[in-house]
Amino acid sequence: MPMAPVHMDCGHLLVSLCCRNASVCFRMYTEGEAKKIGVVGWVKNTNKGTVTGQVQGPEEKVNSMKSWLSKVGSPSSRIDRTDFSNEKTISKLEYSNFSIRY
């Protein structure tokens, strides 16, 4: 008898960070933390000197990433403000990994 597909609700959010020293290192640390936590999506620097991205995965993992982005970040950055928007429940992940965009 075939098994029924497992349905897992996943969280989705857009991230915008205002931080000082948001360099390549911030994106690299974000990518590493996302892979460690087990979320997918992307991160990139903006032309305004901020960082933006998307995070998707199980709700508890997305919440862990939100906490890391808000309170930890890379060792050389100072996070001034974190804005999370477009938070919603999705039934299917749109990405297969977490990457740095340019």
C-alpha cells in the first residue's frame, strides 16, 4: 500500500536588515547559519547599504533564523533594525537551498 504524501506547512518571510558593516561576511555568515538551521532562500546586499532576503522552512526553523538575524548576525556587524514582512504559511518550498545573490 503506497504511503500518503506528508503535508508540512512552511513559513515564508521577506527580510530587510539595516546594519553597519553589512559586507560579504554578513552574507556568508547568514548563508552558513541558514544551512545550519535548515532553512532555504537567499540573501543579498542592496544598493542602499542594507541586506535583504527570503527565508523559507518549517515555522520553528524560520523563527530561529529570525532570532539570529535580529540579535546575532555576523561578528563584525551591528544590526540597527530588522524588518520582517510578507510572513505567510506556504505548502511548498520555492527554493532547494540557501544562497547568496549578487
